[in-house]
Amino acid sequence: MVRTLLFLVLAIAASARKPLPNAHAHNDYEHKRPLLDALEHGFCSVEADIYLVGRDLLVGHDPDDLKPGRTLQKLYLDPLRKRVKAHKGHVYAGKKTEFTLLIDIKSDGDQTYRALSNVLSEYHEILTGTRDGVTTKRAVTAIISGNRAKEAIAADNPRFAGIDGRLDDLKSDLDKNLVPLISDNWNNHFKWKGEGEMPAAERQKLQAIVKQAHATGCRIRFWATPEKAAVWREFVAAEVDLISTDDLAGLLRFLSKDPLNTAGRE
């Protein structure tokens, strides 16, 4: 009885939370309650690493972390489908904010994607999909990162996932429906770690990268970023679309209070 009441309280809190469109839960599955903790904090993007083990898509950072039953379906797709159904087509009640499920493939890209494609098709009613070149937006947008089977993904028809691009992809013609997100390692492009003022040249470089990504219709995020408010503030100012963090509460507090950000405030 107590457990049921606690679940209801947490569910109501998650539903009432104002969504934070730019909050991304990096390695979300390492939290005590994968997906649910992120939703309770208003996050609109979560990241799950997967391995193909037999026929199962198991979630975990390393092979030693994998446990039977901790599948992509059980931890993410099933609860998302229940929420979308309960909220009449949305992850957050009454909110049309886009929700991203970033799926980082750790095992063989082609084999894993074939299995993943079959699984995603079973959740087609909640996933953004492309059929015969026409894309239909739905409550959840799945994006494939890690070992990306680019050719297989691009050829899939219908397709229920996009590709997580890299900064080099901005130099080519991009289909924003196939590559809706550009991600890259912060440390490969910037030296600033959040101490002191961000160098003017690096701030201009960040702004130029974001502007270039947005010109193609893509969103942008960086990984391996310092967990510091100074960095988050620069991201908000530059209009970086997804801010990656393992500190759910910390980013929630920042986005709710920072004067440059309006996403987390009523």
C-alpha cells in the first residue's frame, strides 16, 4: 500500500513538472530509477547504452553491467508508451515538448540495429517515423548514437530512428529528418573547462557551431562537458539544444533559476 502511494505521488510530481526542453540525462540508466528519475526532474532527453545479447537489447555501460531483464523495452519503451497513452499523445501531460530517446549502440552496429529496428517498429505509435520519405512527428524521437549503422538506418523504410551526427557532418548536405541531432566530444574542440571566463575566441567558436547546426535544421549537444554552472550558462546563452549531465537535480536547479533561461520557469 505504501509503495503504491509513493509511486502515485512520484507519478503526479513527474506529470506536474514543467518540462526542460534542453535537459539531457547522460547515462540515464545509471540512476536509481532509469527514465523515471529524469522525468521527475523534467528532463526531455535521456540516453541509454545498449548491447545485443542473444535476442535481447540489454541496457548498460559495459558488458559487465548487463543483467537479464534490463532491456530497452522494459526500462524505456514500455513506460514511455504508457505515459504517452495516459497523457493523450505526449510524454508530459498537456505539453507538446519533443522528447528524445538517444540510443547508444555498444555492440556490433549492423546486427544490433537490425534487432533494434524490429523492436522500435512495435512502438511505432509513439515514435517519430519516416515512411517513403515523409516524416511524421510523434511524442518520442529515437536517435541512434555510438556504433551507428548509417547505411542500414538510412535505407530502412519505414524508419523509426534517426542518426546522431558529428560536427564533420555539418560540412555535407544533411537531411534533418535522418540526422536530427549533431553531437560531439567537447574536449576535441574546446580547451575551456569552466574555470574563469570562457575565452572570447572559444565563445565565438561555440556560437558559430550552434548557428551552423541550426541553419541545417539540426539540434546540437556536446558530451564529456564539465559539470559546472559556468559551462551550462554558456550553453544556454549560445542556444545549445541539449545540455548533458549526470547531475539531474543540479541542472534542474540551474535551469529553473538562471536568468538567461526560461525553459524551467512558469
